[in-house]
Amino acid sequence: MGIPVLILGDSGSGKSASMMNLNPEKGFLVNPENKRLPFKSKGWQARDFDAKTGNVFFTDIPTDITTIINFAVRAGRKYVVVDDFQYVMGNQFMRRRSEKSFEKFTEIGGGAWDVIRAAQAAEEHLIVYFLAHTEETPQGRIKMKTIGKMLDEKITVEGMFSIALRTGVTDGRYYFTTQSDGSDPVKSPIGLFDNFQIPNDLATVDAAIREYYELTDGATA
């Protein structure tokens, strides 16, 4: 089975920047918001679905993203990054904002569920990183930002992940937290990370996950 990893954080807290040290030749980037990366890199090049070169897909359609995840292994890729995942839901909602029916929320939530399930069902050496914004519940807990109540009430999105990290910034230092502080859904398997805070670096995280699960053939450094 594949390994979906959730990366949570506020805007500007280092989610996209954490990709800087990933090897672009070994992964795909799904960019639903058509935004520029916050660092210089010539390794990330846009591609169409029919193109043979490039590694960045500009799409927010769940079926497209599922196709990309399924294609990644055949293309010899070791990881997929979806940045930012909540726009897969948010953009659909905005396009359908004039619809009065509540069915749109069911369909939007179902599409997000399908993408995560595709990551779970992928080949075991494929890691899919879902970068997403956070929001605070009325009870003061931090969760992944979603659309409507379907995913929150029926599923709890964070429960579909064994690894959920959260970005943080203190005195200009960017980092990931690896375990919950009691108010968020952050978690990681016992022994995967030695510290509560680790560097904000997906390449380091990727290497640690592959070592932990003995996926040595899929290193992304």
C-alpha cells in the first residue's frame, strides 16, 4: 500500500518551502492553485497529461489527481506532492457556488476522499504528501481545513493518515512538529522521528519514512 502523509500549517508557515530539497526528477507536483513555488528551482517544469516531460500538473480535479497518483509509479516516480490540497475542494465549491443543492458538498467531499484512497492504494514505495491549511474548531482544536461538514462528521480526514505533521515558525526558525500538542491531530509512528520538532524539510522526512518502512529502493535524495 502507498503512504499518504499530511502536512498541516497556516499560510506562510513553510509548507511549500519544505519541498526545496526534494529531487524533482523523482516526483510529481500537483499544483491546484497555479501558484509559483517560494524558492528558485529549474527542476520543476509544467507538463500536460499527454506530455512526456515535465513534473508539475496544474489541476484541481480529483479524477485527474487520482490518475496522476496511479501514473506516478509507472513513470518511475517515488513521491507525489499535492500543494495545497484544500483547494481541490475549495476551487470546486467556488465554481459551484450558485448551486443551491447540498449535493455539491457530498460530491466535493467524496472527491477528496477518492484522492486520499488512491494514495493509500498505490504501490508501497510511493509516498503522497498532502499539504493543507488548518482551521480552528469552536472547541479550540486545530484541524485540516475542509468544505462543508461531510468529511468532518462522516470520516475525520486526519484519521486516514498514519503520519500527520504540522509546520511551525519560532524566531525565524521553520520546523515540523511530529506529535500532537494536545490541540491538533499531529501524529507519527513510534520511533519514526526522534524529536518533537524536526527540520522543515520534506527530503529529510521522506528519507526517514523510507528507512522506517525499509523502502530503500525509493530514496528521493
